[in-house]
Amino acid sequence: MSSLPPSAHLTPVSGSSYDATYDQTPVMRGLPPADAGPTFPDASYSMQFTSVFAVPADDRFVTFFNVLCDSHGRSASAIWYLTTLGNMSVYLGACIVNQYTKGTQAYAVVQDCIVRDATHVLFRVKIKYWVTPEGLSKPVCDTFAFLLAPVGLTDGEWSRDLGDYISTSAPGLLIHQLQDAIQRVKQATEDSSVVGLVWEDPLLSALAMTYRASPVMKYFAHERDFAVAVHCADLEPAAAARS
């Protein structure tokens, strides 16, 4: 099987910081245990993958993944949409929660920034755990999502460094192109031709490297779901008010 060029080689690392199963830790009223987050002091802000291997628990993941539906029954999407109702800006290392339903959410940390256009910035986030009514579950391997954030809710100083890649290099807006790009990468992954997309453009390259590194990404939908992503810090005042 072809491999990535040396500059993009993904080196497997023995061992993993994640649980090897989808056993769940009991939670109270849909909230994770106090020691579960949402702070991630070990967050890595570069594109360094800690595991590149075939997941031996596909059946268990599929069973678990069926729980990750939004309130309309749609499967979890690989794309997270940051709500415009929050006040906190997105930055590298920020904690983001994606709310599927009242009792089901995913917690992730912002890894890096991929591309932007005039209105949105696309980030890669690394999922740390899911909370469901049954408990807390950690990924069996590196698992990612792609966060679309309005430019007004990002750190403008560094996001401008990316330039207006989408608006100048390709037709249409990022928010409209992303679904098609993910669908293309998923198909290439199934056809074992994903490596050919790595150097095509910055968006496809980032998607291709992510899907190649994480074998469970293929299960996430490329279509939009009805989940809502929120900066964890925006939830703290509400939590304090309820206490």
C-alpha cells in the first residue's frame, strides 16, 4: 500500500492514551465526572497523530455510534457548527462541546486551523470523550471532527495568516464546499486512493490525512446534522447559575 511522502508520514506510536473498549463510566444527569474535564492539559496543537492502526473493535464502535444521533434521528456528522450565540473566541487548545441531544454530547479540544474564507474558519478538533445517558465513553483511537466557526468568533490575528484561500482559489463558500470535500475523501478512503488527495489543496490534504490516520472517521456522516457546538467556557455561567 502506498505511503505518504516523508514530510507527511504518520508514525505509529506504541500504546495509546485511550481506552481499548467502549466501556462506559456512569455519569449523573448527563454530566461527566468532575475529573473528566473539560480541561485538556495534554493537548497537542500540531498535526501529530498518536495512533495509526485498524481498530479491532469496529462492531462495538458501530453499536456505540448508533447512539450518537441528533434530536431528529440523524447520524453524527464529521462537521461541527459553532453556535453564533456564544461569546468566547475559538483558539488552539479551546474546549468545544457538541450537543447532539439533551443528554448526549461530545467534548473535544481544538487542534489546529485548516482553511478559512470571508465568513468562516475551519478547525480540526480532537474528540476526547462522549457523554451519553449510559455514561462516558472514550475513543479507541484518535478521532476527529471539523469545526466551522464564524470569523467573528475566532482569534483574528492568527486566522488572517491563512488568507482567504477558499474565496480566492475555489468557487463557492467553505460552508458549502466542505460536505462535498468530505464525501470525496471518504470515497477515496474506501477505494484506498486517499493518498492521491494529500497534495491536491490545503483543504483536501487536511481531510485526507485525518481520514487516513483515523479509521473510525468513515462512520461519521458528511451531511449536516442538527447538533450545536458551543465553547465550553460559554457553558460555565449557565452551570454556575444552576448550582
